[in-house]
Amino acid sequence: QLQLVESGGGLVQPGESLRLSCAASGFTLGYYGIGWFRQAPGKEREGVSCISSSASDTYYANSVKGRFTISRDNAKNTVYLQMNSLKPEDTGVYYCAAGPLGATVQAMCDGYYAMDYWGKGTLVTVSS
């Protein structure tokens, strides 16, 4: 069965950190560019950060630049999102998704492509 599974979400206070993981099963994650997206209550889903299959290219939304870091370990079939200095506005459900072959990282994050696979999401809540 082809699937992506996110983990690592939780409740943290402003300024704290979380590390999200996106693990693939049933397919080789290393062939795909991967994006992290989030959806806050009452808002549309937005691209947070995307990484190319080789990790040579990365993209970050302006709202997370300098605070979040995307990385991948293709040997472990896993992509990570390190989130530091979390803010209440970072609250939402975070999803990872595998992009179509050849998609550029900015185009993936900007929603120009229909992603091939989606995880079910992990909830991040930043609150004091």
C-alpha cells in the first residue's frame, strides 16, 4: 500500500521547537520532490516548505523562512521539517505530499501541481 505518514506534531508554547517526520511506505521517496503544507482552522491550505528529490533545491514560504528547515534522508525514506521559534500562527494540521516527477520546489509549494500522494496530517498547536 502506497502511503505517507506524518508524525511529530503536538502542543508547544511559543518559541519552542518541533520536528516533523514524513515517512513513506510502498514506494521510494527518493524519486519525488516533497512538500510540507499546512492548514489552519478556517484558512486555505498553504505550502510551507518543499525539497527536491536530491535535496539540492529547497523552498520556504516567507512566513517560515529562517525558522524552519526541511531535510530528507532517502536511505530512511523520510523527509523532516525542523520547526524552531514557533509562533501561534504556525498552528494547523501539517501534511506532507509527494510531487510529480520534474516539479520545481517553488511550483510545488505554490500549488501549481497536483501532488501524487498525501499523508493524513499531524496537528501542531502553538499556544501559551
